Amino acid sequence: MSDTQHFDAIVVGAGISGLTTALLLQRAGKRVLLLEAATRVGGAIRSERRDGWLIEAGPNSTLETTPLLTELIRDVGAEHGKLYANDSSKNRYILRDGQLRALPMSPPAFVRSSLFSGKAKLRLFREPFIPPSAPDAEESVADFVRRRLGNEFLDYAINPFVAGVYAGDPEQLDVRAAFPKLHALEQTYGSLIKGTIRGARERKRRGEESKQSARMFSFRDGMQTLTDAIAAGLAHVRTGVHIDRLEADAASGAAPYVLHYTIDGASGCGTADVLVLAVPADAAARLSSPLLPALSPLLEAIPYPPVAEVLTGFAPAPGMHALDGFGFLIPRVERRRILGTIFSSSIFSDRAPDGHALLTTFVGGMRQPDEALKSHDDILATALAEQQALLGTPSQPAFAHVTSWKRAIPQYVRGHLGTMRAVDEAEAARPGLFFCANYRGGISVGDCVKSAHAIADAALAQLGRA
């Protein structure tokens, strides 16, 4: 029988959410144990250099939307490696009628753009006069956009955007859950256009940036720079952990929590007054089911579609696209086999050997999940064929790497807000137990950091009462 160690808090899951929560609690003077099932920390954030190419197996970048993220980077000493996107990456393309067309980024560019028809442009002038929906109406992103902007904007702006952010389907995502700020613009100002203009002043007062205007950044050696830097400052981190069972004090039904786990065949046990489950929804369901049996099926039901990330490197070739931007996204109506491609080496320097370009192509998602479940050879062949057809790249790359995620990005579909209310109720029923992951509060790195701050504050309040 192993010795039992007591901690103020145990955090399960060492992705960006768990790492940040653990760091905040430790810096508040608490003794924290961080447990991770994988043999490394970082979760979906994974960077590797190979023969001059930078492989990002997860997020390639993030946006400077909250000062909390900026402060975290500074506090863990990662600021020196921070790298902002090149100015050319502001150019973005959408495929329409088989052609890559620039996404207009200003009102004059919108007027001149060939991406939208004259009818769609005129339709936009109706938007300020369309009344908002009822505040609690359950509406998909697709229905919201059709109502306010029309079908063409749904097809050639929102559909590819949702595929790029969530690898999702706007017909299934709940607008209040997936894009709460978009819903809030309508409810607060009665119009997206009026809300965008007036809301900018409020964000400025909060020190925040909209995702449209926030600066994009990564690190010279990739996003893993940040997660490694956070982990380096933690006192108690254990990887390769299998959680055997979770218990709570039988007398009180609450804290302290008891975790029995195994590492390399050796058993361990930790107790804590606070337990944070910073793991994907299905893992949180399994771990919490002994204590919260009614919540588990709700968490299990959150969809995570498969996504494959295909990196390909090329030397310049005659007739090849200039790669002068962030990349391109593909609307569903174009009926292609990829979701889009980002021009990784155009966005950030030192992503590829001199004289070469690095592309990252995304396959699968809610649109075509079966494409991401094929063999890596088949996935690569699909990406190369689509790149050749749309960008004029050579048929044989100088470099190729495929990463498959069978469960990639949580989908905030209809009913998601009800599940999140159930999570709130579960935390109230089980003092000291918290859920913190990208299925709650937003999927971006900045969103996860904000959520970690909220959970850490709540956990510290609980520890103050314990």
C-alpha cells in the first residue's frame, strides 16, 4: 500500500488549462499536485523541430485577446521567445467557384470584392433594421446568420470561418454557446454592425481586443514554448499517470478528495481539499461518475470530431501560389476534401529551411469526419492533391508529416448551455470539485487561460473556507 500525500489541490490534466490553474494556485501559496496521463505535458500543444522544419501538431498560434495571457507569458519567462505574425499574414483567402479570392478586410475592400455578389452586399444594409431574437432563444449559428445576413454570407464567410475555428458545422453549433459575443452584440445593440462599432469602445476600457483585431503570435520554437515554461515552474508534476479511482470523504460527501493512481506499475494516492478536472469532457465524465452520475452522460455527449493536421514543405515552383497571407478556408458548398490550409512559413519566420515554404492543411472535422480517420498515407495523398489543384504546388513535397486527432475540438452544439448549467450545479453540489477545459468557456488558448483564472479564484475561495 502506497503512502498517501496530502495537497491543497490536485489538478488532473496538464494541457494549457490545467497547467495555468496549477500555476495560479501554487503562486497563491498552495501545495499543488498536477497529474497527466500522457508522458509529456502540454495536451494538444506540441511542437518539434525536424531538419529545419517546425512541426506544430496542435495550435499553430493564438491571439492576444486578453491581458491575462500576456501576463502569463511574461510571468513564466517566455516573453523573449514570443513571435508576432508577419504583416503579410493579414491577407486571407476563401475559395469560391474554384478560385481563391481575398477576404475583404475593410469597407472599401468589401465594396470591390468579388467574393460576394452585389445582391449579398445590398442585403447587408438591411442588417441594422432586423429585430433581435428573444434573449433565451436557442438558435444555431447558421440560422442566426441567415436571419441577419443572408445565405450567401453564411456560405462564403461564416461556414468556412466555423470550419477554421471549430472544424465545426454552423448548422449544429449553438450561437449563444459557440459565439456568445456575436449573440451579445445583437441583444445589446440590436445589430451586429452597430454593435461592432460601439462594442470596440467597451473592449478598449477592459483592455481586451476583439478576435478580429487582436495580434496573432506564437513562439520561435512553437507553442510548446509556453506550456514547457509553465510546467518548469511547478513543484509537483507527474506524467504517465493512470487514475484508478476517485473518492470523496464518505462522511461529508465532499472534500477532501482522494485519488488513487498508478505510475509505471507503482501505486500512489493523493488527497486534497480541491480537485480540478482539466481534461476533455469524456475523461471528466469517467473520473467524476462515482460522485456525479447524472452529469457523466451529459459530458460524454459533447461531440469531438476527428481532425488530421497535414504539414507539407515545398521548394518554390513555377505557377505556384504566392502564399502571401495567412492561408485559405473552404466553404462546404465548394465540395472539396479539405477544410483549408494555412501558409505557416508566411505567417512566422523560421518555420522552414531557407528557400522553402511550409503549409498546414486540415482534414476532417464535423464536415467530413471519415477523411480524418483514414491512414496517414491516404490523408497525405488527399492533402497533396487538393494543394496541387488549388495552389499549384508540386506533387511530391520536400517534407511531409501527418498528425491525427480522433477527438479534436469540442463542439458547442445545441444543448451545450444546458450541459454547462449542469456543470455549475455539480460544482455547487460538490464543494471543492471544479471542471476546467476547453469545452467550457471557449476553445482558444486565451479562453482557456481566462477560464483557469476563474477556476483558480473559485478554488482559492474554497480553500479559504476549508
